[in-house]
Amino acid sequence: MKRNLYPLLLDWKNSKSRKPLILRGARQVGKTFLLKKFGELEYPTFHYFNFEREPGLNSFFDSDLDPQKIIHNLALKLGKVINVQNDLVIFDEIQNCPKALTALKYFCEDLPELNLACAGSHMGLIFMDGSFPVGKAHFLDLYPMNFEEFLNYRNQEAWKVFQKCKTSLALSDIEHEVLWNHLKEYYVVGGMPEAVKVFISTKGGFLQSRIIQKDLVEQYINDFHKYSGKLNALQLATVFKDIPKQLSTTQDGNAQKYKFKGVLKGKIGYRELSGPIEWLTSSSLAMKINISNKAEVPLLSYCKANMFKLFMFDIGILGAMLDLDINSILDQNYGTTKGYFAENFVAQELLANGEKTLIGWNQNKAEIEFLIQSQNNITPIEVKSGTNLKAQSLTSFLKRYSPKKAIKVSAKNFHIDLNQITQNIPLYSVGFAIKKIIES
């Protein structure tokens, strides 16, 4: 199955100023599968090298970083010709070979005709060390499958309904119910490709996907020991496991700003926890939503380093780490605090559909979950998990800032009137409807 990122890969291939590509993302989000599929469909042949499975590949970069020599030696290893004009070369798990990362500079400068695509996890940690040659690679970020990709794999008829509402921003009540029911499935299964595949292809798919999710959590925790360096792996695991706990213990149903006290023994402030938090966000295992205390451009100027929310990178992983009953999620009956699930979903959809930085708003006890800055305009996004559209904070925001558009996201069907300031859209549509409304 082609992911929604596929057109951007084609743009990279066809670019006249093509640089080596680095596909970033958390482990197991499908980076390897996507690049191999891309190589299979778009090139005469592709050549795959994995620096984790074959640590001996590192020696190809020890003595010389000349791209021609590297490709020649890799071809000798394969026992076949690598056509630098027409073939795709894939370097997987490139973070395990720092010299290969350094070599990308020379591939960019001395062998620009080569189609070189790299995949890596924990790439943000590499950049934190300042070891990567800036400006010599093109980056794409791959996230867990978003809701549209899930539908495309899950049910073609439902996917067609989704495509219809992308065009019209309108659905019948029956069509809305179809998509809403699939969204509840997505709340359980999430977007990790293996969990989605198992859910669709096996009997008892929900339970099987939950097993996969818990296995993935263990793999991530094991990775802490491998990649954490000076940071204590036990501290990383504690902070990681604490994110779902904080999300689920809110009093008003919505996620609150991150609380430092009580997470790690004897550590009570941002400075003491900033290392593990930055590690997790840089590894794409957590999503950080900055909180602005003023809705003015530029929003980041009004955000404090110690004021933010943390969400899980995948909603299915969130449910698994909380050990939420699957039927309770499907019935939308997992307590009065289910608003954090809706917020986590919206954050995922926004990132997967091109938003680079997520920002919320909190001023004088009024709170808006997300603000979208487009040029000099700021659009508030109020998120509701159910069908109650009362929004005192949004009313307060409208009075303070008089935005051109405001959006309420909920379990209700579309109610679009572009002559009105406030638009109501269903949760499953946030990946496309928000942008479409802002640009209208």
C-alpha cells in the first residue's frame, strides 16, 4: 500500500536539485517498507543496505568518503552493477553509521545524479550532537498511518466516502456514522503498520493488534538502553510511561500542561526533566504541544520553555500503555476524561498532514487546544470528544482576538457555512478540513 507521503517521494526523485534523502520517523512506522516499495515501483532496480543488520558495512566508510569508491565497493559486495544514473540506493538505519551520515555531504556535492534514500530512527538525537553536515540532505518525516491511510487499508467503500467529504465538506448522517465507527476502530488500533495489518488480517484483530502494540512499547524501552548515551535509560522509561498516566488523570476531560513533580524522584522542575523529554520528542516517540499565552504572531514568541503538553506519538500505543479495555474505547465509555484521546488524535493528524509545530493557547484560565498560524492569521481549533459544542474558551478567544475563522472539532457531522466565522467539523476530518476552511 502506498502511503500519503508517496507523492513527496516522487517530487524528490524528479527534482533537478535533488540531494540525498533522509526519511525520519519512530521505529516501526514503515520507513523501510515505503522506501522498498518506492524502489520497486519507480526504478529499474534498487539496492538495499541495512547498517543495523550488517554492522560490517561501516568499514566501507572508514578509509575514504569518496562516493564513487563507496558505490564501487558496495557493488562488489552485492556482486552486481549499481547504475548511478537510474537505480535507487537505500541506506537503512543510517544512524548506526555516523560516517555514512557525514558522507552524504560528498554524495550531494560529487555524485548528485545518484538517487540515494536513507532511513533512520532517533535522527533528532544525531542532530542534537551537531554531527550532521547541514544543507546537504532533503528530509521527509514519516508518522504512523493517519486515519485516511488506515481507511484505505481497512475498507475501500469507507475510504471513498472519506474522499467525498474531502471535496464537499458534507456527508449524510449515514455516511458520517460509517466514518465515525471506523474512527473508533482507529482509536484502538492506531497507525502502526504491523498493528493495522494484524487487525485486518487475523481473527480477533483488536486483541492481536493490542499484543503488537505492547511488544512495540517493550522494543522502544529496550532502545533506550541502546541509544540513550549519558541519559539514564531508566529515567527515559519512567518519563515515557508517565505520559499516558498524566493524560488520563485530568479532571475536566482535556489534557493539562505537563507536570514535572512526581515523575522522577527528587526532580521537580523543567530543567531536571528537559533532557529525557527532549530525547523522546527528538526520537518521535512523543508529541510536544507548546502553550502560548497570547494569540499574536509569531506564536512561538509567547511560549515558555516549561509550558507545554505531551502526547503519545500513536493513539493505539496510548490505549495499550493505559491498558484501556478495547470495548470501552469502541463504546466511547472510558470515563469522563476521554477528551485527551481526541486531542491526541488531532495532534497526530495535524503533524501527519504537514503542520511542523503544534501550539495551544492558555490565557486567564481560558484554553484552546490548538492554534494554526497561517501568514499573519491565527485560527483557533477547539476540540471536543463528544457532541456537546458549548465552548466558553472559544467564545472568550473570539472576543479577545476576532479571528477570521474559528473551528470546533467534535463527534458531530459537518456544519459548514463559510459565511460564518465558526465552523463545526467532525474529528475524522481534521487532516484536511482545517486547512481547507482556513484557505477558503
